[in-house]
Amino acid sequence: MSRPRPWIEAFAPATVSNLGPGFDCLGLALRGPGDRVRARLGEQPGVTIVKVEGDGGKLPRAADKNTAGVAVAELLRRHAPDAGVELEVYKGLPLGSGLGSSGASACAALVAADAALGLGLQPAQLVDLAREGERVACGAAHPDNVAPAILGGVVLIPQLDPLRLIALPSPADLWLAVYTPGCSVSTAEARAVLPAQVPLAATVQQASRLGLLVHALHCGDLALLGEAIVDELVEPCRARLIPGYLDAKAACCEAGALACSISGSGPTTFALAGSRGRAEAMLAILEECFTLAGVPGNGLVDQVGPGARVVSTLLH
Ligand code: HSE
């Protein structure tokens, strides 16, 4: 009789990366939205994606082109070369939204596969594997979505090789309004508009704001945090890819948002607030501005949340 091969289901959260001055090196995990992936031992070596749901048929089913498949193939190559894994991917996050959708699938797949194989890999090992999914998704193995998707909370990545991850504190009264306009921006496209070189003075300003941001998180000072979330290097290049973004940002700032910026490569836009009520007010403003700009979408208010985890084991 063949041995049972239970499906292990894992969840990985949406993430807001860059957070203003932390391009490619800072991100946070949201509490609510995310992707789920089921993994079980395969009968053949290698990775097979048996199902993808919730993507409107847009994601590649071939394991070597899908972020979840690529990340788990790399896990097998490094840690279990003779094993096989089957995956089912359930997308909860919109594609090309700036919410770390590709990274969430890779992270959920890795956590599920790690559990199915009984490997017990460390979070930093999982983040390093998940970066391979990002490489296939956009051509750059940026860690700022997958690090918070695995660790949860707010994560700084001060070094890539070898990978270093610093979990930062997040104030309990920090709330986010997160709005995804009804247009999509591919990360590759949003990276292609960035300059290869930037002026020294702007780089100094960006570095000082990132320092201020880390200090603000340690002090739990929301006003200081808002002051730090300004990005004069990347945001100006990307703002034109998002209809209505500059008006939405101006309206949120005018109405007292602690900060407003692009989530990752966009078009999702986030505004920070110090209470649920204030975040709801910001969400209403974002909704109104993006609707006026002809790109109505969806949004929510949320807080910083935990990282990827196994949520169930199913014997079907
Ligand atoms: N740091 C990456 C970028 C995040 O801004 O291109 C992509 O979601």
C-alpha cells in the first residue's frame, strides 16, 4: 500500500515594500490578505504544479516559470535533490499590484513544501530560496517582499550576500489604508523606468530618511515615522505609471495622513495613520481619488501582521 501523502496548506501575507526610503531593503507584512499554497510529496522527482486558482488563468502553470514552482525547485536542488513535490496555488492577491503577490506564492509554497518534506529550514534559508521566485517574476531577486512575507512584521535587509535580515519593531497603533487601483503595473516595467545612477545629494537624503525611519520604529514615534517616509529617488519615476497617484497622495497628506507612498512597485498606494478610524478616512480618500482618475479598485485597512505559516493538513 502506498504511504499517505497529506496536503500541507500554508498561508503567506501580502507585503508593503520600500516604505518610502527603503527601496529594495525594507518591507512589512500585512495581517489580512495573502496567498495559500498546498504542497504534498510527489510521486516523481521535481516540482509539479497541479492546480492554480484565483489568477484568472494568467499565471504560468509550468513549474520553471511560476514563482512558487521556481522557489520549491531551488529548495529541492539545495536540500532534497531526490524528492518530488506537488503544489496547488490559491491566489488571494491580485497580480501586478505591488502587494508582493509573486513573493507571497513563493513563500507559502516554500513553507508548505518544507513541512511536507520535514526539513525544518530556517526563516533566512526560506527567504533566500523565495528570492529565486522573484528573479523569475521580474528579473531581480529583491528580498523586500519575501523577507517580511516569511518573518512577518517589519524587516530590514541590510545585506544580500550573505543575506542578513533584521526584524524591526512595529508600533501597535500603526494602521495602514491600502488601496489597489484598477490598473496593473509589472514590477519589471516599474524597475525599467528607474535611473541607473542617482545624484549624491539625493542619496544622502534617502539614507538619512531610512535611518530616521528605523529610529522612529524603535521609539514607536508615528509622527517621526511619517516624516521619514519620503522617497525622492524612486517615487518620482514611478508616479506617472499610476493614474491619479499624485492627487491621491496630496489629498491624503492634506487630510492628515502620517505618510502616503507607493507600495512596492505599485500601483497599490498606502497611507499611514495612528488609528483604525483615521485609516478608514484615508481609505475613503484613496477610493475617491482613484475613482475620479478612472481607475477604481479595492482597498482595506489593516495592520502589520505575522509571516507565512502552515494553516492546515488535509488528507484528501
Ligand atoms: N523593491 C521592489 C521594487 C518591490 O520596488 O521594485 C517590488 O514589489
